[in-house]
Amino acid sequence: MQPVFRFAPSPNGELHLGHAYSALLDFELCRRVGGRFLLRIEDIDESRCRPEFEALIKEDLAWLGLSWPEPVRRQSEHFAEYRGAVDRLTQSGLIYPGFLSRGEIAAATSQEARRDPDGAPLYPASDRELDPIAAERRIGAGQPYALRLKTDLAMTHVGPLAWREEGGGPNGELGTIAADPTIWGDFVVARKEVPTSYHLAVVVDDALQGITHVVRGRDLFHATAAHVLLQKLLGLPSPTYHHHRLITDATGRKLAKSSRDTSLRALRAAGATPADIRGMVGL
């Protein structure tokens, strides 16, 4: 079977050097094994994603020498597929609506409480056993909510989980990595305004596109635990993962799309060549 890789940016800003490193490494690893390279546009956040950024993404990647088959998969065109996955999780009794806002979560959480790998407090258990009729009434009244997974209960359905790591985690983890999704607490799988989340959409997309290798930044290493849990619950295959080092600024911070001085468009306008970009990111 031919390996299939993908690069999956969000069109909510200009690509920067960190994206260039990820895309170039992804493309090179794919080329080495005779794989097929796909571009996917992750645009579920329709309030921030814009067509002009998608066009610029394609322009930047082509300038770097990358190519991919058209048409590309856009997440915003596949909400029905994500909704179907949510329905399957709901039927298993593993989903519940959480009504607390981020501010309310913070207010209900002590400083000593457990936090997820991103530093956010885990969702309190207050909404977990809400009366279904009362919950439906609140939803019908238009109250904002997020559908959350009862992660600890889900783990009793699937047993021990692991993934294959070929890049390296924050501490150099390689090989078979034991996955503990409970570090994320009851994470979001869909929201009132969008019938999916990043976690859910990415595993559904990878399965439907036949992705065999996921190459992405080390900042998503811990998110893989949530992804392999969803894959197992939904009966989806689990790709091999390669988490790579991050490109940082002079202060050691991960580059952001707001860092205009490192955007590929700005560097190109200043006279940089694709070879210069490869040198800047150490390739």
C-alpha cells in the first residue's frame, strides 16, 4: 500500500517559517518512501478562516517547490461527516453537553486542580450528570454549550492505547508510546455553532483520506493521546506519527501567524529564495 502523508494548515493567517519547516519535512519524508502528499485545509473556524489566506497558502507552498493533487479537502465542506461521528459517540453514551464558559471553568477550578498539557484547567464534573430533559431545555433556549467526551468512561470501552512515534516527543520519546487521554479531561468533540472540534475532525479526515503518516509539530505530541482514543472508539485506523522540533523566535517562543516578520510572503518580498528558507529552518 502506498504511504499517504498530508500537510493541513488553517487559513487564518500567513504561513511562517515554522509552517515551511513542517511542510518541507513532511514532503521530503513522503518523497523518501514513494508516498502520496496531500494538502488539506482545516477551516472549521469559519469566523477566522478566509479564502485569501487559503490562496496564499497554496502560493507559498508552490513557491517552496511542493505539489499536491486537486481538489484539496476543506473541512468546512464536510460537517455532515463529522456530525455522523458525533452521533455515533452520543449513541454510546459517552457524550454530554457542557455549559460552562472558559471563565466559569477557571472560577470553578482551584489553583491546585489538575490541568491539561496546554495548562488549561480540566473541565469540572458539574455538568456530567445533568438531567437530559433539563440539558435539552437549556440547549433549546439557545444557551452556548460544547459536547464533551467522558474520557475516563471511554477508556473502559477501549482498554490500553498506544501509538507509533517516529519523530520524537518533548523528552525524546520514540517507538511505541503509551497514550493516556485522561490528561485532557473531558475534551470537546463538537460545539453548538460547529458540529466538530479539531480533535474529532482531524481523526475523521485522516481516516477518510487514507493517511498513513502524520508529520506535525511537537506541540501536538500530547494531543495524539486524544486522537488515538477517538480512532479506537470510532473504529478508525491509527497512522504513524512523526512529531518534529519547533521553529522558535529569538526569545525561544514558537512562531505565530501574527509574527509578520517571519511570514513567507514577507521573506519572499524581501528577496529570500526557497533555498534561503530551507537554510533558515535547518534543512
